[in-house]
Amino acid sequence: MPSLLGIDNGLTVTKAVIFDIDGTQLAVARRRVPQSIPRARFVERDMPGLWQATAEAIAEAIVLCGRPASDIKAVAATAHGDGIYLLDRDQKPLGPGILSLDSRAGGIVDRWSEGSLFDEALALTGQVPHASAPSALLAWLKENDPDRFGRIGHILACKDWLRFCLSGTIGTDRTEASTSFTEVNSQQYSPAALRIYGLESLWNTLPPIADPAEIVGHVTAEAAKLTGLVEGTPVACGLHDVTASALGIGGHVEGVISVVAGTYSINEVVSAEPLTDRRWFCRNAIAPGQWNAMAISPASAANYDWFLDTFCRSDQEGATAAGGSIHALLATEIDAALKRPSTIMFHPYLFGSPYGNMASGSFLGLHGWHDRGDMLKAVLEGIAFNHRTHVDALRDGFAFSEVRLTGGASRNPAFAQMFADILNMPVTVTATDEPAAFGAALCAGTAIGLYTSPQQPQLTLGGASSTYRPDAARNASYEERFALYSRLAEVLKPEWPAIERLGMPTGGAG
């Protein structure tokens, strides 16, 4: 029976997922991949360690599937976008991979924002740089680690490193290539884009671009030994995980906005023309001649996870020991809080925001009579409001009338309904548990001719899905609250730098 393997590497976990060709998930295996934070704002990972963890996950998934590895007819990977994974000229890892949570280049980006560079970059590449963009990180290396910079042989994204480990081939796909150095109209690399950032010397280190659903190599003997895959299994190019998630829930089509409530607040819509604005990235879509407008900030469900880790640890440990779920345990508290009015507002800027590097999270309107449920409700509401900020920006440029929602929190019906009420649009949550891995698998299946195109919405919607429709009364209440949430953010904006200075070292007796 033919099957497909999709690999999805996030910021903390790498997953191997085997799918039947009708989209049924057959097996999934996960491995945690430790992050290294050697100093403030540096977020890295060991590249060989990432591959080892991924190989172990693949081997376990094959065992769990119960089918022979020869049934897997093709494989493709997706992974966190942005950041950089460098190889030297001998194709060996050049230091640790740098993750998209890294913000060491924030000062460089701030400096760029004070001149004309942002306008030049937006006009040429369709986006302005941010702290974890390849452009900013490479500029940081040039200034601060010139020896490493001078030894760069190949610039890869995370999924491109996994592709190299599987197949021994170097390259990237159309969606990943557009994170910094492509010209927005041609959708191809541009020497002028490198010149904007003072990185002209890196032209020959950019990886060749292929279609996401193109065979770019085959599983090597070494990779087969580590993973249990059959040597010679076709490897497709794969794609950026933001795009893969939209593809996996049937949302990579015009007229639909895909919302991913994960570590990042991801909100994206496909268009037939490259419309640019500082509020979103205009990047390459899967198909040539289409673009993917992404409004993104690191300000989504990671805030909820932080709350659970900080204030609910004993409950989490108890639920795990009992074989239950902390989310189910807290659902009663959240549901009760949803039924009563509350003054609490939460800005979910613990790890970043649409307002820049200086913004920080906050609870406002908190009183002594509020309980944990009230605070959890505010956290979830703040997350949804941050998505609304991005969705409203995209509404200014694009037409869409429905939402596809994914991310772990989307499995909570109350949270999904909150999105429908706040965005005032129908919100569909599909049955696809691993949408990014499925998006990669769709590319793998297309590469070997099982599908005519990676965009196969009948596979994502053929199973059970739930659609949540907005309630007019709740929407009216949320409109008032969102307006206040937005005004408060603007009031706090000039004070965030002063707040941050409070946390800086002040010296003193040594």
C-alpha cells in the first residue's frame, strides 16, 4: 500500500508522520530537539543533533506504522522558516543552526529602520527585515564573527539541512528562497537584494531553487541505515512550514485566510499579484505567479504555554501522572470565566509583538477577586486579539471570507469559537492533526505523480472538520474590547523602552 512521509521540524520538536495517500495519518513519532541559549537573545541548536533526532523519529514512525518501509514512496520535509543553517565549503555544519526565535540582530534591524533601507527592501523584496531574517543574521555575522562569515559555503534553511542529510543534495524551494533575497516580481534571487544589506559576497552561497513538489534527490545509503527508509526513496524539495501548514488544512487558496495559533501568530493569504506593505511579508507561494502575504509576530499560543508552565505546573504534573490533559482540566475554569464579564486585558507580547523588540506583555484591569480562569480567559483573548491585529492589516489588501485555523489551541472548541466571534468570520478547524507534515507529504506525493498538484483540499476536508460561526452579540462585545486593547497598546508603546531599561544592569559594588 503506497504511503508518504512528511517531516515537520518546529522550534522544539521534530516529527515524522506517515500518511496514506488518501490523507489518513498512519503513524507519528516525535523527538524533542534541545535549544541552546548561550547568552541573551541567542537561540541556537546543534545541527547534527537535529538530524539524529529526526532520524530516530523516522525509524520509530516506520515501526509504529506496521507497514514495510518500502511502502513509503516519497518523503519531504518542512521546518521553521527564517533563521539560518550554514555549511562550509566542505559541506560541513558551520557552527550551530540559528533559530527564528533568535534576536541577536535586533540592533542591526533597528539601525536599518532609521534610514532608507526598509523602503528599499520593501520595494525590491516585498518585505522589511526582522531580527531573525537571514539578511539580518548574516549581517550580524559579518560584523561580529567575520571568521565564520568568511567560511560560509552554503546558506540553508532548517528543512534544507534535513533534505541534505536525507539525500546529500543542496538546495531550497521557492517559498523558503523568498525569506530575504528574492525580487518580489520575478520571484528569483536578486543581486540587488544582497547589496541592500551589504552581503554581495554571498551570491554564490545561495542554494539553488526548486519547486516544492520536485524530486531533488534520493535517500542515501547512510540515511537509509539511520532511518530505516529504503535507499533510493525519492526526496521532494519541501517547503517553509508556514506555507506547509496552510497547505495541510486546505487554506493555501485565494479567498481563504489561514491562521496558525502556535509559537508564532501566523496569518496568511494567497494572492495572484504581489501586494506589498510593511505590515506583512509578501513572499512566494507554492505555485509560480502566486504570492503569500504573511502577517506574523511571535505572540500567539506560546503565551498560553508560558502561563501553564508558570502558574499551573503542579496541575500539569498531576494531569500527566493520571494520564489526563491539563487542557481538559482547565477547560471548566475557562468556560466558567467566559460566562462572566471581566475587566482583565492581556497583551500577549511575552516573546515579541507587532510593535517591535521593545514591547512586553502585560495584564491590565486585574483585581483581587479575579481567579486563574479569568486570567486564562484574558490570555486566550489576547492571543486572538493579536491575530485580529494581523488579520485586519491583511483585510486592507486582500479579500477573504473564511478562516482555516490550526495550532494546538485550535482543538479547544471555546478557543475556536472565540476566533470566530473576534474575527467575525466562519472558522473551520480541519481534522488534520499534523497539517505542516501533511503539507510536506502532499508535495512528496505530487513529486512522484500521485497527485496533480499539492493543493488537494478534498483530502484535508474529506475527514471530520468543525466550523464555528460568529455570534452577533459576542462579536459586538469583542469589538468594544478589541478597540480598548488596541488603544492601550498604543498608549504603552512609547513607555516600553523605559520599562525595558528597568531590567538592564545598573552596576554597583563588585
